[in-house]
Amino acid sequence: MNSIQLLAAAFVLGLVGLTSGQLVSPGICQNFPVHVNFDVPRYLGLWYEIRRYEQVFQRGGECVTAEYSLNDDGSVRVFNSMMVPPGQVRQSDVGRAVVAFPDESPLEAKLNVTFDATATDISANYWVLGTDYDSYAVVWGCFGVGTTLRAESAWILSRTPTLTPQAEAEVQRYVDLYLSEDDLRPTVQNLDFCCTIDPEVTAYPQCPTQ
């Protein structure tokens, strides 16, 4: 990578902190196939993060969950939550997702997610490469800068804090085809470690009182 590309990469890393992924590499974003006949209502609800490409906005985050519900206007409310050890107070962000091409048939699982960051709307793509709705989802996104660099994000999600062996095998198929195994970091989802001190949090057990 020459000096101009290195400077561009540094610039991208700054942008990535405000947008999506942090796996930066030369080239343009690829057009990976996604899940089709996407059933938005079945995708709603609570998901636990199992692995991810590390993100600036998720740095050090464990016990990560994403919860999706419908807004009154038909868009999807995105509620992301995590804990950054050694703290026990959960941090959260709220966003809004819409299907990118709602009139296409069959419906593709390509969504645009917008978060409000310091009064500036930050939008990122959210492509579901594969899901069975009931146990796993493999999510990928990519942010391109011209024709020289791309910044990718990826999340492996599960309906439970751990994947079943069958779901793990399905997930691995997508990882082998489209993602970088070495860049996927595991997310701690141990229920004792992830216990919560907030009585309104129901995704994890309450921490024992001292």
C-alpha cells in the first residue's frame, strides 16, 4: 500500500468510527448475495451478539444485544445495548432501519440503518446474508471510499446467548464464503459475567446482591 493509500486508510478509520465497520482493506465493496423473501416481522425481537468485526463504537463491549421492534411508521426500531467491563452499567444506542428496496420481489434482506450521532444522522447498510429467524443471523455491511478502499462490518447473531451446534454449522458456511474468520472476535455472553444491575433489563439475569 503506497503513502496515498495509507493516508486514505487513516481517513477511513476516522470515518468508520462514525459509520459502520473497521475492517479496512483495498478494493470496492462486494455485492454479496443476501437472504431473500425476507420476513421482517419474523426477524424482530431480541438477538445476542456471538462474534463481530471490532467496531470503534463497540470497543471493549461485551454482553452485546440488539433488539428490533416496529415503529408506528412501519420502520424498524433498533436498540443496541452492551456492557464495557469492568463497568456493569449498560450502554445503549437507538436507531431506525428501513428496507433498502421495499418494492423488489422477492424481498431482499438489505436494510439501511440510521443512528443519530451528535445531531448528525449516520447511515450504514445492514445486509442479512443468512438467517433462519429462530436461531441465527449473519449480518454484513460495507462502507466504500471511492474505488480504492472499503470498510466492512460483520456480526454473528443468535436468539440465545450461545449457538446450537446446528446453527453454528450454518453460520460457519457463511463465514467461510464471505467473511474473514481471523477478524471475527468472540463476544462474551456468559450469563454470570453478563448479569445486570438494571431491573428493567430482561436479556440477562439480575446480579446477586452483595
